[in-house]
Amino acid sequence: MPGMKELARRYRVADGEAFHLADVEPGDRGGIRSKQKAAAALAAGIGRLAEMQEKLYAQDRWALLVILQAMDAAGKDGTIKHVMSGVNPQGCEVTSFKVPSPEELDHDFLWRSSRRLPARGRIGIFNRSYYEEVLVVRVHPELLERQRLSPELVGPRIWKERYEDINAFERRLARNGTRILKFFLHESRDEQRRRFMARLDTPEKNWKFSNADVAERQHWDAYMAAAEEMIRHTATRHAPWHVVPADHKWFTHLVVGETIVAALEDLHPAFPTLDKERGKELKKARATLAAEE
Ligand code: AMP
Ligand code: MG
């Protein structure tokens, strides 16, 4: 089994220029044969994550923003559920971004995300994000019309401009103490079909199925092209993408978990230490309580 640090690094894209989506195999399992071993490693990672999140919160210095993008049924929800299962809900917020509301459409495309950014000490998870603006909106440019932008603002450079705005936004966050981790869960078209079928065949999964999903699937190649270009233009050192094979759920969970653990370790979160003054105050408080006995 490869080392966990290695696993976290393997799918990282910090410089998008030469990135090709075809180089990542959705069925890849990183050479791991034993699902049991992977499960044990994930459990250990979840424990580490919970521990470090508590310190992150106490230290109140860094924020962590985790962004998840993927095609339907690639496992975003399950990944969040598994990887974050040990984390104290008080230190963590998950936001799922759906089709923008009329109010959201009346603002610039980054507005609704800005309002959901994690504060220092917190972990914020975006289940979809402003990256939909260069994915679904790019595949269906008529969605841009709903934004009511003046025609002189919507030229052939619109997508380049969106990449620029996103990069500037993320750089600003990084410079102000937010670590950013972006995940593209890379599933194959075949595996998506199997998962949709399971949603149709399993009563408990029926609610997850939407007819629109089957229609979206017809645009698969356009989505892959948009995803590749998105990663090429927005993978940076301060906000790297991780393109994670997603045909095996257990493997996706392991890679995402280990990547988050590695990023947190890199921040060296620690409980704050007391200065002398504060130490004296605590001693006094203790003496007061002791005197009550
Ligand atoms: P789901 O995550 O399956 O509940 O679906 C949410 C839907 O909202 C997806 O079809 C997304 O493509 C769509 N969506 C999310 N953000 C945007 C956006 N900025 N513009 C248009 N559609 C969006
Ligand atoms: Mg859906």
C-alpha cells in the first residue's frame, strides 16, 4: 500500500498548464488491493482530522475551504458524509450550491459564495461552488442570460475573465489565512450509468434520481472539456486542484480524507499556550473555586 502522504500528493495539480484529464483514470485505485486496509487507513485519517480540527478551532488562525466538484453521482455527498464523520459540527459548515435564486442572480457570481466562506478556525465545505459558473453555465451558455449582464460585458473572453476573477478571489483568501483545497471527483460515464440505474432500482435511492440527470449526461464530452479547461486555468500553488479517481467510492474517500489531513498537518494547528499573566489569572480562579468547598 502506498504511503498516505504519497496518496495525498499523487492527484494534486498545482500548476494546471500541462494538465490532461485523460491522464487520470477514473477506475484507478492507487495500487491498493485490500479494501479492508484502505478502510482502516481511512478510519485512522478521520481520527487525525477530528483531532486537528479541534486545534484549528482553538488556535483561531487559519480557515480551511474544501471545494467539491463532480458530475452527478460521482460521490460528493458520500465523501462529505464519510470523511467529515468525526468532526465537531460546531467547527464545520457544509454549503450545497444549487441553481442560483433570483436574489443571487442580481449579484455578481462570487457573491453567494463569499457569504459562506469559513471564518478563521473553521472548516467550510462547498458541495459545488462558483466553479459551476465555468462548468454548467459554460455547457449551457443560455444560463448566462439569466444573470442579466449587459451585452458589452459578455464577450468571447467571458470564460477567461471568470478564471481570472476566481484566481484573484482565491489568492485574496489564501493571503488572508484561508487554505483552499479543490477536489474534482473524476468518475467514468459508465460508472455514472451504473449508479443512476441503482438509484432507479433501489427504493431508498429513488429520491436521488432526477430526470434532468439523464439529459445532462448527453453533454458528457462538453462537461469533460469544460472541466479540463477549468483545471488548466485555476490550478495554482495557493489553491491546487486534486483530480481524484471516483469509480471506487472507498478509494475516493481515502484520497480526499488523506489530502485534507495532509493540508491540516501542514498548518501545524496547536492549542494556544498561556502567557504568564493568563496563567496567574487561571490560578486565582482555581483558588476561588477551591475556597467554596
Ligand atoms: P444537485 O447538486 O444534484 O442537487 O444539483 C444542483 C444543481 O444546481 C446542479 O444541476 C448544478 O449544475 C446546478 N447549479 C449549481 N450552481 C449553479 C450555477 N451557478 N448556475 C447554474 N446552475 C447551477
Ligand atoms: Mg443532482
